[in-house]
Amino acid sequence: MPVQARLIGMSDEERATALAGPAEDVAVLLIEAAEAGHAEAQLLAGQIYLDGNGVEKDSAEGLRWFGIAAKSGNVMAMNMVGRCCEHGWGTAVDKGLAAQWYATAADGGLDWAMYNLATLYALGDGVSQDREEALHLFERAAALGHAKSMNMIGSFYEDGWVTERDQKQAACHYQRSAEAGDFRGQFNHARMLVDQDNIEEAGIWLTRMAETATPAFLKKSRAWMVEQSDPVWHRDLIGVLERAISGCK
């Protein structure tokens, strides 16, 4: 069997073991499989170049591999080409083109592409602002179990974007998002629990949120809590968050 097909020729167990190895060894195997025409390996090759994981970071090379995989019909690769266009990874920023790639991947049923396209529509970023279409896309993604989209739907109901304000609906979607593992949904669920005087459970969700939230979101969340007039946040919950953050270090 040709060297470039080593990963493709492995059993599932052998492949899992190989992909759990050192990053440099994994990169060699993935690039070999990508060059042999394996679409999933092409997608993964794009990601390792984008991240610099086992190879020298090269966003343009990552985009090249995403494009090759996308041409073979890989919807996640289409989404990643969109991400590169949106953020200027390996190419100039072009949010209109990003929206086109997201739309193609969304039509292929990818929840992440629905979410990314919805975000552009919600902000009017690269496309004409269309919050109705954004909500429709978030709802499609949420129906597929996309936790971040569930959180965004909660925001639409809480803020009254293209729908009547409905705190009960907002709380419901935040809870679904929290239970599905989105840290923003967990924070918003905690906020709603405080409004319901369920302080103990709010603290539990803040603790869970701290396990996966980005440092930037944790900083923003704490700053928001400091600004609240309700003494519950200062007396009970800022300390819970700080202990949770400390425990995650």
C-alpha cells in the first residue's frame, strides 16, 4: 500500500490510536491521507495548519485544504472556508463571501453553518440585516441540537427582536442551551434563576459555566455582576464565580 494511504488503510482501532499520538506524527499521517484524496483528512489537514498543531502555522495552507475538501462536498469544510473569509485567515476579510459559503453549508444541513450565517444576518455583517432570517436559522440549528443557537433564540425573546418579549420563552431556551453545554447559555440561565430567587441553583450553573468559558467571557461576566444593583450578586454569587475560576486553574 502506498505510504500516503497509511491512515486510510488502518482499522478503526488502529486509526484512533494513531490519531491520539504526538501532534507531529498525527500531522504527517493526516497530510498523507489528505494528499491521497480523503476528504475528512483534508478537512483535518486544514485545521492543523490553521492552528499550527504539529506543523508550522500557515493559515493560507489551511484555507487551501479546506477549499479542496469543500469541493468534494464536505459541508464542514465549506463552513471553514466561510470562517476563513469572515476572519481573514489566509485571505482578505470578505464577509459577503463568507455568507455565501455558510449558506451552501447550511443548505447541506450543517448546524454550525446555520449559526454562523444567522449571526451575520443578525448583525447585518456582510449581508443586509435580517433578524427574521437570523431567528429562522437559529431555530433550524437549535432543532439539530446546536446549543449556541438555543442561547441566541433566548436572547431574541428576552430582547424582543422580531418577536414579542417573552421572559418565559427566553428562560426556556437559555435552560436548554445550558443543559446542552453552552457556557453563555449557562450564564444566562443563571441570570434567570436569580430572577426566580433560585440562588443556589444559579450558583451551580455559574460554577459549571466557569469550567468551559473563555477567559474573556469570564472577565465580562464578572464585570456585569459587579454592576448589578441586586445585592444577591455581590453577597452570594461573585464569590461563587471567583471560587469556580480559581478551581479551574
